[in-house]
Amino acid sequence: MNLLLAEVAQATQRLADAGVPSPRFDAEELAAYVHGVKRGALHTVADADFDARYWEAVARREAREPLQHITGRAFFRYLELQVGPGVFVPRPETESVVGWAIDAVRAMDVAEPLIVDLCTGSGAIALALAQEVPRSRVHAVELSDEALVWARKNVEGSKVDLRQGDALEAFQDLNGQVDLVISNPPYIPLTEWEYVAPEARDHDPGMALFSGEDGLDTIRGIERTAHRLLRPGGVVVIEHADTQGGQVPWIFTEEAGWADAADHPDLNNRPRFTTARKATP
């Protein structure tokens, strides 16, 4: 075992003792980042090339600073995104939400599907859809000045139309034309603050996490916005907490002009997102 791998083993134990959920992965990812190699190539780093800055990075992660803030990057589906303080770090759970949306759009008989991403944050969802549905026209909106800085870096050079504004009022120019509305909105109840992981509670922007006493305030607003934006037969896809699976589909009622409201599981088989179709008059 070379020096770096021995240090990674020690770092793994330190991170585990600190309560980090994925200590070995994070220890290896930090080592790869500091030494400029892939995780699978850590064994190739010569002992003489060991960089003591590795332990500075480990200490930051030990203090529960997000891994992605330390490395400045987050991986999402086929993307590598720039992230840091002020923007919500995309989670693996959202990848299954986007996967469902991509399948739904591909199944539509539409040459150039029109897609809107509400509360885009880093731009992860919008960029994934633009990349994996090549003929799509993707629009995204973000309210936060700080998050918009990161989103602009990520969408630069892409075809995503990124705007700043309130997701509940945005895209009046697209009313009744959109094929798919997708969102990963804030959905944590304010009463759950103390139970949120330190990485999110202390580092993700609060406006990307919390939404009223039951966590559903923004989702209720997005229901109305999605209905305004979608064409008849268009689809909405909205992420929620795994504890809200029994609640969110009921927001998309037949009385409000929706059909086929349903919940879907994530890769851990937990209720993760709701879909609904705008009813045809």
C-alpha cells in the first residue's frame, strides 16, 4: 500500500467517526481532487508526491462542510457541475426524477419539446434535459442572486434559456405552450429544521430547502404555475420529500384541471416525485 492509500484509510475512519454518511467515498474523492487524479488511480500517486493539503480538505469534510463545496464540483447524471456556497447541491435522488421526465418527453409525439425547469438552482435539471433530449427547447428560472451565479457558469455554452425571477410568476410568454414542467422545489417543513443533515442545513441556502409549516407551500404554487404553462396533455414532474408521498398527488386534483396524478419511487424505493397530466378540456 502506498502512502496516499494509507492516508485515505485513516481519513475514512476520521470521517466515519464524524458521522459523514459515505466516509470512504469522500476520503477517496478528496484524495483524487487534491492530487489531480481519478479515484481509481490513487494507487499510482508516488509517496514523494503526497500533498499534505489533503488533510486540510479532510478536516473541512470532518466539520461536515459538503464534499462538493470543497472540490467545487458536483456530478449529476452525465454532467459535471460547478457548485459552491449559495447554491443547492444536486442530489442523486433527483437523477431518477429527471430520468422519468426524459422518458416522458421522448414518448411525446413532439418534434421539439418545450420544457420549463422551475427553481433551477445550479441548472442541473435543465442541463440534463437539454443534453439528453437534444431537440428540446429548455427554459429555466432561479430567484436567488447567489445561485444564479453558479447556474450561469454551468449553462454557459448550452442552449438553456436561463432567467432570473420568481418561479411562480415566470414565463408568462410561454403560457399554454409547454410540454413538460419539472421542478425540485424547497419542500422541507420549517418544523423539521433541527433534523436536517448539517451539510444541507448549514450550507445549502435556506430558500432552497424550507417551504412553510408543512413544506408544501411552494409545491402548491407550482401546481398553479404548471397548469398555467402547460398545453392540454402536458406533464408536470415535481420532487418532494419521501415522507410527502401521500400528500403531493392530492394537490393535483381533477377539480383543478389535472389527470393521472401519481407518485413514483426513487432508487431506494421511497416516494420521491409526483407526476400529473394537464387535462384536455
